[in-house]
Amino acid sequence: MTVRVRFAPSPTGMFHVGGARSALQNWIYARQQGGVFVLRVEDTDAARNRPEWTEGILSALDWIGIERGSYEGPYFQSANAEQHRAAAQKLYGLGRAYYCDCTREQVQARTGSQYQGYDGYHRDRNLGPGEGRALRFRTPDEGETVVVDLIRGEPTFENKLIEDFVIARGDGSPVFLLANVVDDMIMEISHVIRAEEHLPNTPKQQLLWEALGVKPPIWAHVPVVVNEKRQKLSKRRDKVALEAYKDEGYLASAMRNYLMLLGWAPSGDREIVAWSVIESEFRLEEVNPSPAFFDEKKLRAFNGDYIRALPVEEFIAACTPWLTGTDTIAPPPWQPDEFDPDAFAAVAALAQTRIAVMSEIVPNVDFLFLASPLVDEAAWAKTMKEGAAELLDAAIVAFEALETWDTDPLKTTLEQVGAERGLKLGKTQAPVRVAVTGRTVGLPLFESLVVLGRERTLARLRAARVRLP
Ligand code: GLU
């Protein structure tokens, strides 16, 4: 059997990290089995679809390594509308579906106050087709539907508990359950690997496969992704858009490694591993069926580890879009001609150990490229207190007298300025740092002063001094 899997997102907004996880699992499974990965955009809900959302999905997939041109598709569900209708009619012709014009209220009135599902009212009433009449699938009265699921064993559903569900609406349009099955048939999908949220649909869909006379696929329902409160990740409450992580400066390599840890782990207690290791070690059958915790804090730390592991030239290359404002959501605060790649290269290794996401590179180095630093006023108020003016005066004089503008002499000199006032180096550094960089935290001070240079450092110390009483 040729393995053919598909990823079938609905373009109804942002691209969910849980979707990205399922896409990667499908992708790896296909490669391991020498199979084919198909991308199908489920765009039949016209009111909720927009072309730019489809484009968003394609570029998000690209970003995590599922590149355009390397898979079959994208196909669009809307292109198969005729086949969906034909399948609905085939089921009607076979006597496996019947028309029904009951409103929910009518069913409710018959079954009691709470709507518990359809009561089968039109099962044997032979209502013909007509405007406003939905087609319902006639589920078997007896027996069980056993779903073969690579992750969950054999979830079994009693057929009599499955209501006669709608397969085509009153306007004739087939519903998702049927369209999705028909597409999988057309695309000869052998394995449906998708999120656990769809498990309740599966017995219904399997019954459709059987009724249409085609062998159902093998299923694998991968775990739901939850937040720290064990709630399903929701776009209203949680940061779920893959794009948001990209925009903040998560590395694609870190992101896809982390996504693969949702419900699975490589051998030997490792978490950070090369993609090739994941590709060879991942086993769909080993995915834990329990909800998977998407831990944003852990992902952040994980990304920091990935950043630190980059060779410095690659780190510089990864920073470049942020520093030049190319393809990032936030342009840097300096003008393009103010950016100095050599100055950046001189501090890159220092910055690399300090950031967890790429966007943080900008506030760490902006003091190097702006004519005057962006002053964090809270930091200024906290640092430029009594004694700061006099300390800056002393630092200016001492720095002016330096013969060599380098880290060691700068440090020794400032240490001495502090010692004369009974201050430890940390306390002495603080006003100098705020004067020069505008912030209380950042790259190591003396290395920063060396790269900034004598003239600019002194000019900033003098400018800060002028601001003080
Ligand atoms: N379009 C469905 C979704 O985005 C996918 C259903 C499936 O994978 O079968 O949830």
C-alpha cells in the first residue's frame, strides 16, 4: 500500500500551532513510509475563508520546513463540490440517506427540552427531495464501529448511539463530514493523522466510507494541545498563531523541534535534537494520547538554547533581518545608513548569550546605531540619583585621561572612581550605563564602550551630565 497522508487545514484565520504540529507529524510519517504528503485547503465555508489566510498557511508551512513544491497540492476542497453532491446523492440512491425537513425546535419539542440529537422522525417517512430538506445518513441500528487508530488502539462506538446525522443541508450543500471523506477518497488517503478534536467525527466518517463502498483509512488522532490550566489552546485566550512566534523571532528550527515534543520525545532524555534525528526516531505509534501541554516559557528557553547553539556567523545572519528591518514586523529605531555591520559583529557573540528571541537583539544594540540613546526614563530615575552627577563628572575626567581605550583600562579606571567614593563597581557602572545606553541592563559595559568608541562615549556622558542638576 502506498502511504498517502494529508494535512487539511481550514483557512479561517491564523495558523494554529496545533495545526503546525499535526502537519509536521504527517510530513514525517509520509517520509518515513516512502509515502506522499498532500496539502488540501478545506475552503468550503466560503463565508469564513479568505485567500490571504490560505497564503498564510502556505508560508507558515514553508517556514517550518514543509516547503512549497515538495508536496502534492495544494488542492482546494471547493474544487470537488460536484463530487461531494454526487456522493450525497449516491447515499440517497442506496437508501443510506433520507430527506428530512424537521427544524431543531420540532425535534426538541418531540424529544424533550434538551436537544439530544435527531430522533429519526423521517427515517421511514419517504420524504422526497425539495427545497429546505436536509439529507441525513441512516446510521445502523445495531453493531459497533471500530476505529483503527495508531495512537489510541481501537476506540469503539455503539452504532445505535450515533444519530442520523446531516450530510447535506437544506440548500443541497454537503457538510464538512461528507466533503472531508469524499476528498480523502479522491486523494486516495491511506492514513488520516489529525487532531483529537475530530475523534467524535470519526465513527460517522467511517460509516460514510463503508456506505460508499471504500475501505476506510487508518486513523491517528494526535493529542489536543492545552495551556497551563489544561484548557484547550484557544485563539481568544492564548498565543496560538504560528506567525506570532515567527514575528517575535522564534527560530523555525527551535519551533519545529518543540512542536514535535508535544506528545512525543526522542530517545535518551534529549529534547534538543537535530531535525534528522527527529525524522528518523519519530514514531507515530509512540505519541502519547494524553493532552499535550504547550509551555510557552519552556519554548522561550528552548529558543534561547537554539540561539546560543548557532555558530556566530549564523547568529549574525539570523539577526540581519531584525537589524535591517527586512521581513520583520518591527523596523529598528535607527535609519538604514546608521547601521554599522562591523560594530554589530564586534558585539554579536556577547548579545547571542543574552537573548531568547531574535526581536530582543534590537534593544540590546540600539545604543550603537542611534545618534543618542533611547533613554528608559524609569531606569534613569532609578539610577541618576544623588551622587550621580558628581560620579559622571569624575568618570568623564578619568576616561578623558585614558591612553588606551580598551576594556581593562576602562574597567580599572571606573573601579577606581567608585572606590574613591566607597562604591562597588556595580553601583558605579549603573549611571554610566544609563548615560551611554539608556538602560540599566544590556551587554557587558566595557565591551560596549570600546565598540562605541571614546568620542561617542564621552559625548553621551557629557550629555547625561547636562541633564542632571
Ligand atoms: N479542516 C479540518 C480542520 O482544520 C481538518 C479535518 C481533518 O483533518 O480531517 O480541523
